[in-house]
Amino acid sequence: MIPYGRQDISEADIQAVVDVLSCDFLTQGPEVPGFEQAVARYCDARHAIAVNSATSALHLACLALQVGPRDCVWTSPITFVATANCALHCGAAVDFVDIDPGTCNLSVQRLAEKLEVAKRYNRLPKVVIPVHFGGQACDMAAIHDLGNRFGFRIIEDASHAIGGRYRGEPVGNGRYSDITVFSFHPVKLITTAEGGMALTNDHRLARRMRLLRSHGTTRDAADMTRPPDGPWYYQQIDVGFNYRMTDLQAALGSSQLKRLDEFVARRHDIAERYDECVANLPVATLSQCPDSHSARHLYVIRLKLSEIESTHRNIYDAMRTAGVGVNVHYIPLHLQPYYTQLGFVAGQYPEAERYYSEALTLPIYAALTVSEQTYVCSALSECLGRGRKHA
């Protein structure tokens, strides 16, 4: 089975982890701050906080922005559940903004319309979380302008987008948001096995996230309520979590980061070949905006079902039977049982639902060979050709 995504581990990556195993520190040593500094430099951000998952980073970001039970957080319905769960963990409510049918990112037009209505009813969101779907940045300048106008804070869910650029600058630089979150899951651009990171240019937000990622405790005398008793001393300032990244993970991440630009370039080559492959098939590809240089985490096609004598499920099954591990990213969040129990219903976000009925993710990762991709294209052409309607 050719998977839709997978890690690319080199001998240098392996050696970086082995080297840590020979050192005194496995968990809280020098590798974590080294990795943080490397990512911050790459993204041109002031602060980076490494954690054990992007889910944890999203949670800490919400807490740092003081999201609480009386607040509401808005995000895209086309994302993984963690993007919304971070607000639920803070006791806040969640609502959604429909997607742009071309990019499948959060629609700025729908966001602006929804904000106008929310303002009339005094129900504006405290935080909006745009999701850089597939690695392509949302229209962050426009979202930032709306944030200034309506008073909400912004967390970029850039789990798909490290290595991408927006308006010529690296995703994660914080020009248009308060906090940016990356994921280092094995199918992402670079991996730490599990892991994530939050980037910000705000010193206070960074201090807050660092405190909460490690039980709410500190050894920094500047943060303590009284002078320390000695060099062993620490204080619990708040109730935090064990969201720390290990030195083993950070060493792998630092090694992988050296190849990030190579990984992104490779994914662009693969995407270009796919564009050629599907040009004459009954499918549509996602729009690529001139302001964004996508990290190309996902390659998603939308089946033109009106031209195919088959169903979405049948095409999916046929591809899997052929040994191609296609996937569907994602099930609209408002259709999940948890959200239907809260009152969300089918039809509320029609573009997201239409997308879900047509979407198929093809394999894309740096180690995908030309011959493997040729096979994927051949299988797709055959599956669609068998079901194509004839005039």
C-alpha cells in the first residue's frame, strides 16, 4: 500500500537521536531550546515553545489568550478535531466559518459576514483560528484586518504549513497573528515522532505558554512570588500540564529541519506532476493563491461526480483495492456527533459539506518515487475511466 503520507528518516536523523541517548539528558536538556531557536530563526519569529503535540500547542495558545467559559472561538469546519477541541478544553464555545470552495481555507467573505451579524447580537468571537489547509496559508492580511476591526485575537493553525510562505515571508513569523502552531506528526513536513510548537512575537504570551507546558512551575526567580530558598527551588505559579517535548524528539526535529526546504521543493515537484496527471480527468484541484507558497502537505482532488458513473465511496474503495492509500481530509466538524448534540445540523456550512462529498487525498511525501506516483496516476485514471459517463 502506498500511503497518503509518511516520514522521511535519514541516517543523520537516526544518529542525532542516538547521540542524545549517549548524553546525560533525555527529556529536559539542551536539545529542546536548540530546536526552538532553530525554528524561530527559520520562521523569523521571536519566541518558539516546543511541546509534545500540536494539540497541546493549540491548548496552550488558547490559555495564553485567556480563552474561558464565557468566550467563543471560531474556526474552519474542515480541519482535524484538535483545532476545535483546544477551545472546548478551556470551557469555551465553538462555532465555524464556511470554507472558500477554491482553496478550502476559511472564507474571508463568510467570516466578514458572520462577524457583522455577531456584532449586532454582541456575540463576537474572542479568538479566530484560521487553518492553513494542505499547507497553503489563509488570506492572513485580510483576517488580521478583520481582527483589528472586530477585536478578536488570531491563532494560526499551521499544522500543515511549516516551510510555506505568505507574501514572501515564512509562515510562523507572526506578522498577522498572535500565535502560530506547527505539528511534527510523522505525516507532516518534518517530524519529531510526536510533537508540536507554538510561535509568537509577544514575550508575555511566550512566558505564559512556557509556564503552563510544565505543570505551571518555574525555576526563574523573576517569575516567583518570593526569593528562592536555594538553587534547588521552584514554585508552582499556576495549574499547568506536562506538555513538554523530550530531547530525543527535539534532536530528530533539529536534524529534519535542515532538510525542510528540500522536502517542500520535492512536494512541489510531485504536485506539479499530479497537476499534469489529472488535467484531463473528471476532477478538480485546489486553487493556489499567488500570495501563498504552499508547503504542499496534502494533495487533494475533488471528484466531479456529475461526470462519473460511480460514487465517492466506490472510487475511494477502488483506489485502496489497487494499493493506493488515499484518504479524506476532513469530515466537517459540525457533522461530528459531539457537535450535532450541541445543535449543529447538516446544511449549515454547505461548501464544507460539498467538499467532503467529493474530496480525495492522493499520496504526497518527499520519499514518494516517480514510479510510485506514476502508478498512483495510472490507478486513478483507470478507476475514474471505468466510471466515466459517456455522451
